[in-house]
Amino acid sequence: MKKICAFILAGFLASACTPTVKLQAPDKPIEINLNVNIEQHVKISIDKDVQKAISKNKDIF
């Protein structure tokens, strides 16, 4: 009788130690806020000689 009780007790203890993994979808949708400000500043510097050449020959460009 002790062997049967020990076997049943060992079965309960072994079943209590089994790990469980649950995968569940969230109730609310996932929200990703992308608050990004993109600014671009372009500065073009032209030498005085080049500016003079462009002003003299406007048909080049």
C-alpha cells in the first residue's frame, strides 16, 4: 500500500513541475510612434571667379 501511495504522490509531484508556455496575442494593437523631423540645409559656395564666369556666359548653363 505504501508503494502505491508513494507512486501516486510521485506522479502528482512530477506533474506539478512541468513548465508551460503560453502564446497569446495582445488585446490592443501594437502602436509605434515615429515622430521624426527631417531638415535639410544645402549651402553652395561659389568662388568669385566662377561667379564672374557664369555671369558673363549665361548661355552655358
